[in-house]
Amino acid sequence: MTGGKSPEKWTTIMRTAVRTILPKAWAFHTTTPATAAIEADPRCGYERALDMMLTQRGDPFAEIEQVLAGDPGCVFAHCVRAALIVRADSAAARPTLAASIAAIEAAYPDTDDPTRRHAVAARAWLDGDPARAAALYDAILIDNPQDVLALAVAHALDFHLGRRRATRDRIARVLPYWSAEVPGYASVLAMYAFALEENGQYRRAEKFARRALAIDPGHPGAIHVVAHVIEMQGRAHDGLAFLAATEPAWRENTGLSVHLAWHRALFQLDTDDPASALTTYDAQIIDAQVSAMSVLADASALLWRLQLRDIEVGDRWQKLADHWQKQALANARPFFLVHAMMAFAAAGRTGAAEQLLEEFSRNQTAGGSSSVPEEALAIPFCEALRAFAGKAYAECVGWLTRVRHIAHRCGGSLAQCDLIHLTFTEAALRARQERLARALVAERTARKPASLLNRLLQRRLGARAGYREKAGQRAVALLA
């Protein structure tokens, strides 16, 4: 519960906020025996789902489905469900989204109605235009800066599109309209903190994240931001201590449980402890029941980092490739496709890798050329991954050279996109393109001088330079 508010005060504030955000949707809500039982709780079902979505605690999808099962005509519940699906970029849930959009449109035929505008924005995403969807949600916020649904969805869309400045500036525009008395304020602070971090403003990011934690101790989103700041500053030991101290808040039943474990494994790798990273992988990241692509992406990203360091991972790649092959990848985001390719390439699944590229190329041809960097990056990066797995390191360098200028817009965070730079650097080292490798290591070291991994890369370059110097001395001695 946010800010230690009593259930009664939370109810009053939350329902006032809902009426402010979507007044006609609230009026359209009807009470049935099922929803009456739900509303006996100090917070009714769609309020709990909204809170879960913002804080990333619990299962907001299950919560909103329970509301709609009892009251299929609850328009605000349909608005929350649409926001959840678009925010999650869930291709598998497109039929469900279409149903919610249709319900909102039927209730509010006027396209200028505040509630209907949510359906218009969601439909743009459903029609395959996330940039237009983000613009439409942004327009809602111009008129109503406290519409937290529009804010959360626009924030996620711009993140997926790699538009980091937009994520920061949008929240800066609405922040003056928020205060600690408005439900969701801690989550808005956490979103702003993440946007600041993704724009390299690390000190301010940590400041706002800790303000969020002061209001809502244990807020998983705010914890995530602090972990990101520490990661980007190369403070691995601090990161491990922070995640251990906050683990009771994020370990179970949050949308960030696996992802924060992934951050823990990154810190372990940066302390040169790959054995602990593998233990974290087995205990907290992957299991036999996993199905979410976001979890599989974290798993691939961790195993690929271990692959770059020649760490033996046993049969983990094969098991992970099995999980990926069960996924419906045809309409998945390119971000997920490249992580599937990591598993297929590392596991030697040539057929699966070829099929993945063919389907993605076919979808791009059908949809026309795209200006989205994530899509432009996907095929070259996939080819680079296949080349690296096949020990064709010079070829890998060639593919990544073409797209290095958009590598920071991979559809994920800067920490996630860093995998491209890591692969580029390691491929340059193994291809013995030492001038390029030296330049790439210098880039990494300038960004994160405290990182042990970057210092290890510097030592490798230094060792090679020493070897060449000694070899040259021996050659001069022989000639003499």
C-alpha cells in the first residue's frame, strides 16, 4: 500500500483519481453481485489491477480478467486491460485487445470522448503503428496530465521504440501535476527515474528512485532503477549488496523478479564470478515452466555473455533453445527475435535459425520498410550472432559495423543493448582486429571506468601488445 495510507483513504483518493481520469467510464460502470463482492475489498478489482500495473506487483492481468468475468461491461476495466496489453507489447493478446477496444468503442461512439481516446490509441498499436499509438497517448496527457494509464503506456511504447528523450521529457511535462497525495505518485517517480537513467543522468535518476522508495518502500520499479544506475556506473559490489538488501521486496510475485535476478547475475559477472552467475541463472531465471518471452530474453542475454567469455554452460543452451522453439515468434518484437537467435545459434539449431530469419524477412517485406531502429538492427545482429557462434569473427565484425550507430536503440535498456557492443568488442579481439578492439575497449572504459570486466579487456589488449613487443625484440636479435 502506497505511502502508508489507510485502506479507506486509499479508496477515496483512488476513486477520485479514476473519476478524474475517465469520468464517463466510471459512470458507465455497473454493479453486479460479482463486482459487489470485489468492491467489498477497500480497493475494487480494477483499482487493484491498476496499482499492480504501476508497481509491477502481483498479476494485474489475472486481476482484470476476474473483474471482467463478473462485469463484462465495465469500461474502465477494459481500458486497464487495453493498457496492460499495449504496455506489455503482447502480440499473443491481440484478440483480447481487439475485444476490449470494441467494448470501449460501443460504449463511447464519440471519438473525442476522453475514454474513447484510449481505444483510438490502443487501436493504432493493434494496427501495427506503435509510434502513432504513442503520439495519441501523448495527446491524452496534454489534456489530462494525471491520466496514469496513458502515461504508463506511452512510457513503455517510447522505451520499446528507443526514444529515450521522449520518455524523460513527457514525464517532466506532467510531473508538476502530481504529488504524494495522488495515488501512483511513487510509480510516476520511478518511471521518471528510469527515463533519467536511460538518458545518462545517473545521479538524478538515483535521487528520484530513492524518493519513490521513501513513499513506497520496496517498490520494485524503483529498485530496478537503482540497480540500473549501479550497473551503468560499474559498481558491481554495491549492486550485489543493494539487491541482497531489497530482495524480500522483489524476489517473489513481482513483474521484475526474474529481471532483477538477471541484474544480480550481471553484477556477479562483473566481479569475475561466472559460477555464481550460473547459480543465479538456474535458481532464479529459468525453470521448466517458463513461458514468458521476457524471461527467455534475460536467459539468452546472460548465457550469451558467458559465451563471450568462453564459460562452459553445459546443456543450458539446448534447453533454452527448446523453450524458444515453443514460442510463437512470427509476430514477436525484433528484440525477442534476436534473443531467440542467440539460443538457436549457440545450440547449433541451424534450421530454427534459418526459419526465424525467413519469417522476419517475410514480415518486413509484407509490412514495407520500417524506420524503427529495432527492426533495422534485427537481421544484421542475428547474422552477427550466427557468425560469432560459427567462429567467423571477422564476418561478425562486418555485420555489426553496419549497425553500430543504432545499437543503442535495440528495443531494450542501455544495459540490454550493451550486449551488442560486448559482442562487437569480443569479435574484434578474436578476429585480431586490434586497432578496432582497442578503440571499442576505450569506449567501454570511458563509460564505465570502475568495471572489472572492462579492466580485464584492457589487460588482454596489454598482454597482446607485450607479446608483439617481445616477438619484435627476438626478430631483431636473430637478424643481428
